[in-house]
Amino acid sequence: MPGLLLALSFVVTLLGWSKMNPGVGPAGEKSTWKARFASLPSVAWVVGIFLVVIGGLMAGFFTPTEAGSVGAGAVCLYPL
């Protein structure tokens, strides 16, 4: 719960800050759905690691410490 409240406070702060001074967060260029779907393969590895770590935690396969080591090991195996 504290982490969610902190994240929410960050979002509210940044939204308020950008409303007062739009120059700190200019709007980005629009992308098409084709470009969005074309970018998905580059994030598949990250999504896979996330699902393994969180899924393993929720399913009870490993503890939070073990999940951290599994995630770190998976990142070390990432093909550069």
C-alpha cells in the first residue's frame, strides 16, 4: 500500500506540475497503431521476465528473495 500511495503521489505531482508549466512535459509525436505493434517484439523479453518473476511469486514457486535472483539472472542472460 505505501508503494501505491507513493506512485499515486508522483503521478499527481507530475500532472499538476505539467499543468502549471506545459514546457516541462511537451506532448510527444503521435504514432500509428502499426508502429505501436511493430515495437512490441523489442519489449517481449521484459514482459517475459516480469511475468516469470511476478507469476512465480503469486503461484508460490519462490520467495521474494528468490524471485529477485531469478529476475537478475534472467536479465544477465538477456542477449545484447
